[in-house]
Amino acid sequence: MSKLKLIITGWPRGGLGYIAELLRRSGVDVGQTFDESTSSRNIEDKLQAAKEIEVSPFLVPWLGWKKLKDIRVIFITRDPMRILNSFHFHGLFHEEKMSVVKQRAYRVFSNFEDTYKGKPVQAATAFIANWYVMAVTLCPNLIELPVEEDPSHLLSVILPEQVVAAPFCPPTVNSSNCRQVLVPSQLPEKDGQNMLSLLIKLRYHTRFWLPCGGHAHYTNADWHC
């Protein structure tokens, strides 16, 4: 029988490494069993090997699986433009290599390769939007939790029945370490509009400059233009 009680998922390059490290420093036994090798062939074995709390972006396509229907799910959000810039900086949708993220997009989304091959920015934008839509469609009751929140708030949502003092966790853990060079207005018109809609929906964009707290991953909306 599986021990799994909580799935923490989100986007690749979406701050899940930071969440996993924050939990470990808090004394929580966290698993990352569902790695990039997760597939329909081994999902059963991985489920049996899972810990009570598992962190993985690669579980999104299985959130509608009947064996996960009673599992609590938290989707970690991160500023989508941060993720887009990270994908672009690391060349995850460029043609020079087959990245894990691009490979997963080709497998999960129909006609994705035919539509976006050779269009790395458009492909990255589509992946970010489609990955989120897939998650909330397969698991309508999931909890959305911004990685930019204060560590104490993150822990209070992830572990609501426990009182855990937030440890020091460097905000550079799992950082993209890349310049933010792309803004929505630089994207093809349709992609830019779709990205802006996602930013607004997830509350990463407002019409007015609004300084907020959190750790160093947070970026104000002044460059979402």
C-alpha cells in the first residue's frame, strides 16, 4: 500500500527544488521519486516506493489517475515570465538538443511537435500555459501556492496540522541564474496575450506597481510589459 499523502507539483524550473529543500531543512522527509523517468510503465512501482510527501513536476499528467484521486495536491506557481526566461536561457525548446521538458511536451500534448518545432519561444509559452491548464483540469481541487510567498506561509499551507518554524533556506536554491530578457510585448501577439492573461490570472501582473515581500525570487510586475 502506498504511503503517499501529499503531492507537490508545478512547472519544471518552477521552484520545486526550493520547496523540497525548505521542507528538508524543516525536518520533513520529502521524496522525489517521480523523476523525469516517470512513465506509464513504471508509475505503479514509483507509487509503491513513494514517501508521504512527494515533490515532482512530472506528476501533472497523472493527476486524474484514480489511484491519486484521494491524494492532496499542491501546485506551486512561479512567475510564468521567470519560467519562460529560464526555458529560453537554458535552451530547453531549442533544436540543438532534446531536453526532458521538450520530450515531455511532445509526448503529452497532441500535435505539439508539429506546431512548435523550430519555434522555441512559442513552444515554451504554450507549454507553460498548457501544463497549468492540464493540472487544474485533471485536479480541480488542487491548492495553488506561489513559491514567492514567505517561507513561514509556505510551510503553514503545506503542513497545516503541524507547527514548523521556518528554517533559513537560501533564496538562491534552485535559482535560474539567468537574466530576465523576455517580456510579453516581445512575444508574437497571440502568445504575448496568452502569457499576459496567465500572469493576471495567477496574480503576477497588476496595472499598478505593487512592491511585495517574499524571498529573492520575487519580481515586481514593472517588467511585465
